[in-house]
Amino acid sequence: MKRRYIAAIVLWVLFFQFQIAVEGLHVRADPIVIEVPLSDHMDIGSGLCLGSNVSMPEAFVNISIIVEDAFCYTINMSCQFLLQTITGQNFTTAFVYPSEWGLFSEPEVGFKSFGIRINGSEIDFSVMEWADILETYDFDASDWLWLASNQFAVYSLEMPPNSTRVVNVEADITLHSYAHDFTFAYCIGSARSWDGNTHQVIQMDFKNNANLLEHGFQPENYEDLMVDNETETIRWEFLISELDDNYVTFWASQYENTSYEPDPYSNPLRIVLAAFFTIVLPIVIFSAYCIKTKDQTPKV
């Protein structure tokens, strides 16, 4: 009878300690709250020259961004690049392919069209990862590691000596973003991979048909061409040698950042305490109880 009484006390103590380990750390007067700003991000941009002795003196880009309710973005882009060389060659260019990623979010992206034309004729291209480009082509990538997370539309073109080529790239994309923040970035820094300087003109048209909290453009050295309640048209014009930025971006805040309380069972300290009270401590108490019982057993 006495042993049953002691066993019941031991079980009650273990249960009480287990409750403290699992729930005790969870109950606070001021719960820990973590801010998690979810964000979606899309990159697209000009070409990275994988050859040599080729210049891109001019780049003209028009981008239209329309956001509808439920934060569906329609993005139309039209680019024109002027390439020149004095040395006849067949070389390769890697255009920053529309790449997207989500931080704690999975953006839904649809490609209506994406095409590349040289002097008016459409050409084939291959979509490659950064690692594949490094493995396939011999060029110094040390200055371009900031592009490593992107995909690329890789194409080759032949240029006779003292020749000029006009490259047009067009894209029509839709993206559903469910994140708090959305960023669209057009890559300008890859223009530094060409010989000489590049004069770039980038015009961005934005139409807001949704209830965005706020939006903006970077860098801020742009010119406002038109601004009203729903539509905004801006333009950047610069020589790439005079600008340190690698991207021009449109950003939007869609939702207020929500807070959440961490899962109580994901707390490492709580897991350790629970393991101690449910595994280690019972073994210690049981061992001590057995030793004491053995010592109290009458010797024959």
C-alpha cells in the first residue's frame, strides 16, 4: 500500500513538471511577437556580355506595370540594345531572364511571351542557371556574383568586323503576389560587362488599380513625366559609368506586416526541459526509489 502511495506521488510530480516544461514557458504576460515581412521579388534585365571587344553604346527600355485587385501584376517590357564591334566574332550574351523568388511566399508567375530578335529576326535562346554558365563559358565572374541567383536567356550572335546589331527583347508576364511587399527590379549593372560606356534610357509606366498601401521607385534620381491618382510615368536617363546602382526598381507595400507568436514546441529551451522532465528525471527518481526500496528490504 505504501509503495502505491509513493508511486502515485511520483507520477503526479512528473506530470506537474511536464506541464511546466511544455506550457510554463508559453504563458507570459507579454508574449514574444516576431515581425515577418513577407516579400516577393522579380528580376529581369539587360545582357551580360560573355565575349570581348563588343560595346553596347545605347539601351532603351520601356516597362509597363499594372496592378489589379488581389495584387495581380501585369508586366510588359520592351528593350532595344545597340551592339557594335570592330572585330569580327561570334560571341554569347546572357540576358537576365525573368526570375522570381519569394521569401516565405510562393509567387505565381505566368509567361505570356518572351522573345529575342536580332535585326528584326527572332532567334532561339536557352535558359540557363548561373552555375551552368560558369561551367560552360570561360569568363571572369568575380564582378558578377550579385547575379548568381538569377536565370539567364543565353543566345549567340555573329558580328562581322565593324558591324552593328540591334537586339530587341520583349516580355509579357503576369504575377500574383500574396506577400506583404512586392519588388520588380530591372538590371542595369550588367551593362558594365561591355566595352566602353552605355547610355541608358528607362521609362516605367505604373497603373494602380489596387489598394496598395504605398509604392515607390529606386534610385530616386528619376524624372516624373506624368503623375495622377492612378497612373505614374517616370524615366531614368544616365551613363552607366555615372551610376553605382545595379538595378532600377519598383516596390509596393500590399499588406500591413502581420505578427505571429512562435510555435511553443519550436522553442529549443522548451524541448530540452521537456526531455529532461520526461526522460532524465524519471530515470533518476525511479533509480533512487529502487535503491531505497532495496535498502529497506529485510535481509534473510
